[in-house]
Amino acid sequence: MASYADRFPEASPRYALGLLVVYLCWWVVLAVNPLYPDDWLLENVLVAIAVPLACYSHLRIRFSAYTLGALFLFLCLHALGAHYTYAEVPYRQWLGLAMDGRNHFDRGVHFLFGLLVMPAYLELLSRRAALQGIWRAIVPIAFLMAQSELYEIIEWQAALRFGGELGMAYLGTQGDVWDAQKDSAAAALGAVTGLLMYKAAFRLCRRPDMPGPR
């Protein structure tokens, strides 16, 4: 059975470098005058780990253009959330929507975390774990859900550690005591959706050097 990583064409070096340069430019722009500088620093601690790790992983296994594009989009959205804080991104003002009620940017990005990071997990596990049958779906979803839960625990501990305005800005519950559970559920739904979308694209796309109908 062809692996996910073998079915899609690898991202070209120019494409990968281009995405990295555009992201870094976007990140620098949004690093200027963030709404809450201390929260911005906290939000970017994981970025300082995730971006080099993604670059290293790409050099090792060569992600597809599909996967790199998805990671690029998620990181750009995270940079936007870090600039304003997730609870205060003025997306409704940009779209001309009513300004009252909960700001759903945070919940939406948790869903997109599952949707946009799932391709990387699928290709990584396809190369390194050689999973078969239903485990090719269960393991990456479980892995992503575990990472989502870990992030919620980190948020909780950071809020306890720093307290006050910084803790609440980083936690971003907006008064909802079930915020962490709902965010985790959104990430899980995004992961399942991301898996289904990737598998659909997987069936439609074949590398030119592989036998069989494209």
C-alpha cells in the first residue's frame, strides 16, 4: 500500500523556502506593537519550538506541498492571534459583523489546528510508523487530540503561574468555564475533518511516476 508521503509530490525547495520567508515577514509585522506584549511572548514560546521542529522534520521526510501550505496557514493565523490575543482578534469588525457576544476566533483556530496540522502528522507517521488498516486513522487523531489536551494544560498552568490580566489574556476563556473542553472538542473535530479531506485528496492525486490512473 502506498504511503501518504509517497502519494503526493514533495514540496520543491523553492516552494518551502518561499513559504518560510513569507511567514517570517508576516510574523515580524505582527510582532510590532502587539496588544499585550507579555501575552505575545507567551504565545510565541511554542512557535520558537514548533517552527524549527517543522523545518527539521521537512528536511528529514520532505513534506508535500499540501502539508506545508496547511502548516503555513495555521502559523499565520497563530501569529495574528498572538498579536491581538485570541479573544480580541477583531475579525467581526473586518467582516462588518455585529460586535456583541463571544469572539469565536479562538474556537475557530482550535478547529483549524486539527484541520491544518493533521496532514503533517499523517505524512510523518506514514514514513516513521508504518501503520496499517484503521490504525492509520486512529493513531494520528489520537496523537493530535493528546497534543491539544497538553496545550490546554499548559494554558491552565500558565494562567495559575502568572495570574491577573496576563493569565486571563493567555487563557482566553471569555468567562466560559467549559472553554478548555470545547476547544479540545473543536480540535478533535478539525482533526477528523482534516483526515477525511486529506484522504479525499490522496485518492485524487498521484505522482506522475507512480503506475495506475491519476
